[in-house]
Amino acid sequence: MHNRQSGAAHVPIMFFLLLLIMLIAAVAFAWVTQTRNGELVAGLVQARQEADLLKKKNFLVEHYIADVGAAVGKPGKYEGREGQSSLYGGSVLDYPGLMNPKEIKAVMDKACGDAGVSIASSLENVLGALVTRINQTNQRVKDIENERDKVLADKTELERKFQQQTADNTKSAREWNQNLEQTRSEFTNARAEKDNNINRLTESLKAKNEELATTRETATATEKALNAQMDKIRGQNSALVARNAMIQPPDVADGKVIAAQQGVSIAFVNLGKKDMLQPGTIFRIRNPHSASVKGYATVKSIEEERAEVELSGLVDPIGDSVRAGDELFNDLFTPRATRTIYLLGRFQAPYNKPDLANLLKRLGNKVVDKMGPGVDTVILGNDPINEAGDGFSAVTESKEYKEALDLRVEFAHLKNIRDLIKL
């Protein structure tokens, strides 16, 4: 009896456990199915978006091919690269305006061959080569036409000259015949006058002998004056030769910068002791491709082949700094030469004549107190005070200035070289 009741109680419990397990499995299956359905829905949305994007890109490709085809104007078809049809899976392109690249390349190569230019690798290069050949041909035609016009003009001019020469020759022949008859008549008369002329010439010879004696005395005096003038000219020529050998044209640089760095006030130039460079010499600095002064360089120390300079007065130290290759200019300096300088006019502070003369001597020049042969350069100051002391006389009217003009020396106005002189 007890065992029977115990077995009956175990049956409902097992059944309940089985139902519970089935319920849990159903819930788990439902959850997994719901999650998978959500992933599929998200994937479907993304696939539709990608398909829509591909469709729009396909429109863009179709329009691009059609526009390029319309621009080139060479319709055809494209079957893909040779030997790679398996990659396309039987796909074909049916866009409007489709072109065959091989046919386009063949047209480009033929155009290059017909034009007589080298085959180019791109449309732009082909068109550029064709345009260049056309321009060359047009220029050649223009040159030929110009030559033709010139030849025609020369031909017309020659014909005109020939006609003119023919008329001139006819006129000359007529005049020659007339002159011949006249000459015959004059010869008869001249022979009659010859005896009379001999008599007159005999009397004239006596007078000429007396005149010759007087002329010899005058010539002796003239020769003496000419010899003095020749001595002056020789001195002048010697000065001119020396000056021309020394002075370079104004547009020729005296030297150049060989080392410089932006932001550093020290640089090096290719002038040195070999060039008779002196400390304190100031150079204008210019770009080789510009006439504008970009700054100044003052010589500080000198070596045999180069010199150290200090930079100052830079116009644009950031955008146009001094760099290697910049050229140096100084109106009072010439490499490997000294100048003989004369100071003409009135000089006042801070450029007093003694101080200016001392500075020019320190820079390797010779300063003289008298104008004459041998002077290379005249530095012009202000107009001097006149003899009455109540005004000024023009320096260009002075005897020294006119003598300098005769000697053809170089003039330098003080106001134009002040930036090269630091007292």
C-alpha cells in the first residue's frame, strides 16, 4: 500500500518537469528566431541602400560615357580586355556614346602620322603636338609670304632703277657729246692763253717765294704751339687709356655675394686683397635680374680671395633677403685698380672736403688738388660762392669743369653717391 502511493506521486512531478523543459526550450527558440529576424531586416535595409547607391552610380557612369562619347564623336563598342572575358561573366555595356579605345588610339596615331609628329600617349599630348605643328606651319607660310612680298618689292624696285638708269644714260650720252664740242673749243682758246699764263706765273713765283719765307716763320710758331697741344693730348690720351682700362660700365657689377643667410647681418663677397679692396667700402646690393637696390654691404675684414661684409638698410629682409649670387655695385670702386679723384665745387658738413678726401684715400683712391691729365673721376659738389660773395656761381661754368669735359673724365655727383660714403 505504501509503495503504491509513492509511485503515484512521482508520475505528476516528472510530467511537470518535462513540460517545464519544453516551455524553456520554446522560449529560447522564440528569442533566437526574433533576434535572427531583426538581423535579416537590418541587412535587407542596408542591401536596399547599397542597391540604390549602385543604381545612382550607374546613372553617373552612363551619363559620363555618353558625354565623353558626344565630345569625342567616335561611336563604337567595348567588349572588354582581350583574353579576360571570363572576368565579366557574359556582361555587356550598352550605354549610349560607348567608344572603342583601340579605335580612338588608332585615330590619334593616324593623326600624328599624317601631321608628321611623334606619336603621343594621351589626347592632350596629341592635340598639343598637332597645335604646335599647325603653328609652325602657319609661321612657315607667313615667313614664305613675307619673303615673297620682299622679292616682289625688290623686283619692282629693280625695274624702276633700270628704267631710271636707262633714262640717265641717254641723257648723259647727249650731254657728253655737247661737252666734247665745247671742250674742243675751249682747248683752242686755252692753248692761246697758255703763253700769257706762263708770263703771269713767273711773276707770281717771285711773289710766292717771298710769301713762303713769311709762311715758314708763321709755321715755326704754329709748330711750337701744336707741339704743346700734342703734349697735352698725349697726357690726355694716357689718362683716357688708364681710365678706360680701369673703369667698368655702370651696369657691370664689381663683385657678388658668395655666402649669406636670412636673418644674419654678416655675409661674404668674392672681393679681397687681390682686388685692392679696403675696409669701410660700401656696396649697393642688387638682384641680378633687377635694378632696384635691396640693401647695402659695408666691408669689415678682408682676406686674399674674399671679404666679410656687414649688411644694412635691407628693403625687404623677409621676402627679398640677401642671398648668394646678388651683385655688388660702387661708383667709386673698381677691382684691382685705383682712381685719381678731383673734388670740384663746394662741399659742406657732413661732407667737408678734407674729411671726404681722407675717406676716399682710405678706400684706396688718390685725391689730387689740381685738375689735369691723369684725373679719372671728378666728384661734383654744390655750386661755389661767387667772387662778390653775394650769390653762387654754377659749378658747370668753372674752368676746371670745362677742362674735365675736354679730358672726358668720369663725373659723379655727390648727391648720387652719398649712400656709398659714410663719414
